[in-house]
Amino acid sequence: MIVDVDLYGQIRHMFTQEGMTQRAISRTLGISRNTVKKYCEGNHVPWERKPYERISSVVTEEIRAFIQECLDQDEAEGLKKQSHTA
């Protein structure tokens, strides 16, 4: 679930100002207790996200070259029923 700034503000207000428990906040807002806990502690804020930096370890450049070679070979042969798909 993606928590926007408004929902973050509600969680922090309910926890700090109203003194609600994390369980009550999760029940009231309909989100998981783990999410509420993360934002109640104040260590996480929704506007600071980690950049997504995943490098595919399965598809290497050698594998990409092999796949492209197969697709190019199929295109050169012109067969419609026995071609590879990516």
C-alpha cells in the first residue's frame, strides 16, 4: 500500500495528538498494523522513497545476445509457425 502525505498526517495525528493505539489506528483507517507501526515511529516518511535499483542477475548480456540472435534468425527465415517469442 502506498501511503500518501494525507494518510501519513492522519496516522501521526491519531498517534501523537489523540493517543490512539496502533491497533486502533489500523482498524479505523483499514490499513495493516505493520504500516501504522512504521509511520508511528516517525523513522519513515512517504515523501522519501528508496530509489529502485535492481539489476537483473538472470538475464546477462550474453543471454540477451543469444535471444536477439534467435529472433533475428527467425525473422530472416520468414517462418510464421515455428518462430521464437520473447
